[in-house]
Amino acid sequence: MKKSAFFSALGIGLLSISLAAAPADAINQIRQNATQVLTILQSGDANTARRKAEAYAMPYFDFQRMTALAVGNPWRTATDAQKQALTKEFQTLLIRTYSGTMMKFKNAKVNVKDNPVVARNGKEITVRAEVSAAGEKPVNMDFTTYQSGNRYRVYNVAVEGASLVTVYRNQFGETVKTKGIDGLIADLKAKNSGK
């Protein structure tokens, strides 16, 4: 689980997709964005670089959709206030994980593959990449995106075939069964505050 979270967090920093109208455009944009994020991470002091990389990457992820998928069926019965709270806390959890690990991968190499999986008439594209760092075995990552206006937004990351939202769905499902939606929100708040 730690390794999966580690590489999923890296994915948040390395993937921003904008102005893509076709798979080739999305692939080229990922390559450009990965290069830019790595450049940001290698410049200045660690805290400043981390904050800049976060700010750069965050707008290109759909945290509400990621949260809905991670929560699963209980999302449908949650109130609007609960959905907002869940999204806020899950986003904080993902960013916190990302912030704590991305600096370790500032010297990583990202090889974006030319074989995306296209679905829903081109509105959904899963882009594949291989991330390698010194002393580590290369890791395969899949970034599932959907078209939103003139850009693609990421709503799932899979590491070596293990989906981030599925991993969290299993954890969240157990919590919701025993503590309900409010219990899940409380657990996420506690994690985010370091308790």
C-alpha cells in the first residue's frame, strides 16, 4: 500500500493535461507537463518548489470525481454537505501524500508511452507512462482522464495495474460500514491533522 500511495502521489505531480483534443495532443501535453513539473521540483528550496508544483498540477485533477469513485455507492446517499466535506478531506489527503513524497522523485525520468487507451468517442483517454528513479525498478502508471471543455482532467491513477480509487474504495467502504459517512469524514480529518 505504501509503494502504491508513493507512486500515485508522484503521478499527481507529474501529470497535468490541458488543451488536448486528440490522444496525440494529450500525450504531448503530458510530456511537456512532466518536464515542467520536474524542472519546478529541481529549482529553489524544497518547500517553495513543492508548493509551486502543487499549484501547477492541482487544477488538472478532478478531485470531486476521484472522491465519488473512491467512496463508491455511499456517495449517492451522502448529503451535499457531506460530499463537499469528503472531497475537501480526500483532496487534502492526496495533496499531503503527494507533498511528502514528490521531492524524493525530483530526479525521476518519465517515459510517456504512445499507446493510450481511448474510450467514449475520444472523451476518455488513459495515458500510460513509465516512471524510473535511480536504484528503483521502473514503475508503470496509467492516468485516466476525461474531456472537459478544451482539456482532459485526471480522475484516476493506476500503479502497476492497481487503481488509486479502488484501493481507497476498499478502505473507505469498511469505514462507512462501521462508522457511516460522518465517521469517514472524521477519520479523514484526523489523518489530515496528523492525529
